[in-house]
Amino acid sequence: MKIGIQTWGTYGDIQPFAALAGGLAAAGHDVTLAYSMVAHDSHKLLTEEAGFKAISVSDHFKVTPEMEQHFLDKVLTRWNMMTQLKIIFDAFLEPVRDEMYIAAKDLCMQNDIVIGHFCVYPLAIAAEQHKVPRLAVALNHSALPSRHITPPGAPPLGEWLNPLWWRIGRMLLDQAVGPPINRFRRQQGLSPVKNIMERVWCSKELTLVAVSPSLCKRQPDWDESIQVCGFLDLPEAHGTWQMPEELKLFFDHGEPPVFLSFGSMMPISPDNQKKAIELMTKAVKLAGCRAIIQSSVPELANRNPHEDIFFINRAPHSRIFPFCSAVVHHGGAGTTHSALAAGCPSIVVAHVSDQMFWGNELTRLGVGPKILHRRSLTTEKLADRIRTTLNSRPMRQKAQALGQSMRKEDGVGLAVRLIEHRFSRPAQPLTSDRSPGYRR
């Protein structure tokens, strides 16, 4: 098949689609990936050896460090999830919408099927216009209604009240992001829609939930079109990375350290990043543990393996986390999966709504303490969570058990099989829970 893929966002939103594109190409399909990277420092992601064509869309829209810092400052002052979502879309999606739509139309005209990031509505509109089958990929399960799941931000009052919470959630989402979507639909000659969550973000053809089935079970009241495939990872992406000798020595000179990083939510300006690093440094000293702290500030580099804190710039999590005792992070989907796959408990410092969801999920699963919020984070709070985690044997055992299960999964392989099953053969009921990689 000829398959077009479109995604938008930070590295964590691009990488899973690159992994899926590579898997589909390896299975013999002709794949084109159009992506819009929202980051001022977008490190190399795609290579010619991956076997698919990659197109960077909207390169004219340059996200500067100042823009990222302004966004962080603004979003951290908002408590409401829908308000945060609107801020993110207004700042980073709407400015590149037209270019994404042009790329989406090209994908629809040149391919048999198209696959899009859950919230990339230009592709949904183009697919509807060109009558091309569209698949959606959700990077978390927080926007897939089920009476068995409490919506993010709602009190857990059981499956009988969950449908009410979901109806309220749909209404609030329509109010927050519906107007620009429906304006653009009208501009393209389409009727406005209600229920953005299910009519635009999801696909009736196939919606893949790119979450480990060890974390997200397929809910019995989901439509057959919603399938859990597992996390979409690039297993060989860092195959040539070599661990520095100083880091090897650091691991050898004491107890397994705690890894600390806020990932894409790390402050951009050197001054603000130094403040965040100072908070982390004081917290690990107060907690009495060894630590690796990720930082891009050059003067913070520390190459003394005999000290208790080791500063590192960019490094593949899959190669670092297995040597760590716990991971402090922002609650991004990729870091969450990487930490658990390594058998590490997580201490989540949430910045925005989807990270709060992941933090609460980890608490529910017993592999992380109660989440922290960046706007109210203090040295004492972080130190307390680190001590709680390191002293919790049940938390550590549950994380190790989940890691063993997750390392047996093949999210990309299962996603490819589900796509081929849906479009390469006569239509049959899709059941990811009967496929390899799914475990109840």
C-alpha cells in the first residue's frame, strides 16, 4: 500500500510516527511522513536508512527559545486543562495549519490511506474531502470515552457516573478547540461538527492507542475501531550511541542514581534552567541519594564520577534508565514508557494536562507516588517524593514487573498488523487483545 502519515508537535509527538513509518516501510509499504516539529532545538530524528520519505512541513515557522519560554510561563499559570490545551493549539498548531493542510491534501491525493496524529485536524478534513480512509493514532488514552475510565480532572465516582463526566468533557472540549476547527471546516466547504473528540480526533476506520497494553487495557465498551497497539518506539534509533567512560565510572562508584529531567518542559533560558537545576540539585542532596541531572547548560557539565551528582546533556533513555533507581520527569508519554520499560518507578512533576493524566495513571498503578505540579514545586516536596519512592519496596517491585511485561511487547509490529488486517484483507472484527503483544 501507499501510506501517508502526518504528525505535529514536539519530539515526543514525532518520534512514534517515525517508528510507525519505519515499521510499515519494513513490511513493504511505500510510506511518506509529513511532520511539523514544534521545538527550537529539534535534534536529528529521521534518516535515509529508515526506508520512508520524510517531509518537514512549515519550516518557516521558527519556534524561538523566547517563544518557548513565554509559552511555559503562560501555561503554568493556568489550572484548567482545556485552557492549557487552547493555549498550546493557538500558539503552535494554528500558525502552521495552512501548510499542514496543503501537505495533508497532497498525502490524500497520493496515497491509498492516511494516518494522523490524534489532534491533527487538517488531515481529517483533507481525508473527508478526498474520501480517503484515515486512521488516527492517540498517544494516550485520556480522550477515549469509556464508562470504565474516569476522564482527566474528574473525581473517580465509578462507572455509573463516568458517562456524565465524559459528556461534560466533550462539551468543554468543543468550547475550547471546536471554534477554529469548525471555522476551517466551513472555509473548506464542510459542515461544522459537534463532539470534536469522536468526530474529528478519532477515526471510525481505525484508531490506534499507542500505549503499552500493560498500562492501558482495551475497554469492553470501546468501538471495534479502537485498538490498543502498544508504544511506538524506535528500537535501533540509538544503536550507535556509546556510553561515556565517565558515566560508566559514575554508575560503578555507588548505588543506582535517580535520573532527573523535565524533557521538553525544561526552561529554555539559561537563567531559568539554572534555577530548575538548582532546585533538583538541592532536592537530591536533601533526599540523600545519588543522581543524574539532564541539562543543556554547558557550564553545568560535570565529569567527576566520584561526586554524587552527574550532569549530562542528551542521551538515550533506554540506555540510561536500566541503571537508575527511579526517574523524576515531566510525565511525557515517551519518558513514562521508557522509565517503566526499564523497571523504574516514576516521580512525575506535571506541567500540562496530559502529563497530569500520566502522573495519575502511574500513581493508580502503584509505580509512582502522588504527582507534583511544576507551579507549586519546592525542594522539600521533591525530596520527600524521592525518599518515598526509594524507600517503597512494593513500588519498585511493581515497576520491575511492569517492565518485564513491557519489554516483551512490540507496539510497532502490532500496529502494522492491525493496519494491514484492516486494509489488506476483507473486513473482519479487529481484536488487538487476541494479537501478540496484548496482555490482560
